[in-house]
Amino acid sequence: MRSSTSCMVACAMLVMILAGFKGTSAVTCAVTELSPCLPAFTSSAPPSANCCTKLKQQTPCLCGYIKNPSLKQYVTSPNAKKVASTCGVSFPKC
């Protein structure tokens, strides 16, 4: 009886843990993923839906892009900040 109770408790705990678990997928940081945003970054064109999707996916990577001297000027430009705002992406403070 004692082992069946322990087993039920262990199963119940496992179910609670799995119920609260939200799977996350790792983001691959590749600035080329932001290519749909290039027209909006370099002009006053509004960002496309695809641009916003890609920007939201790449949000965890933005600090790395900002710290890269080759990319910083593009990622921190006024247009890039406007695109981020339009897409509902918080611009990071790195």
C-alpha cells in the first residue's frame, strides 16, 4: 500500500510539473533573418508583417547585434528604432 501511494504522489507531481512546462525553442541569432526589414531600416517604408515576425523572433539577439561594430549603425538607427516600435518590440538597453 505504501509503495502505491508513493507512486501516485510521484505521478501527480510529474503531471503538475509537465502541466506547468512551456516548451521553448532556441533562437538562432542570424542577422540575415532580418533581411525582410532592410527596406524599413534604410528608408521610411513601413515594416512588413514578415519583418515584424522576424524582428520578434530575433529580439533576444538584438544586444549581440548592437555590440557588433559592423551591425550597430543599422540596428540602432532611428529607422530601426521606429520599426521596432511599430512592430511592438521593446528596444533593448544593452
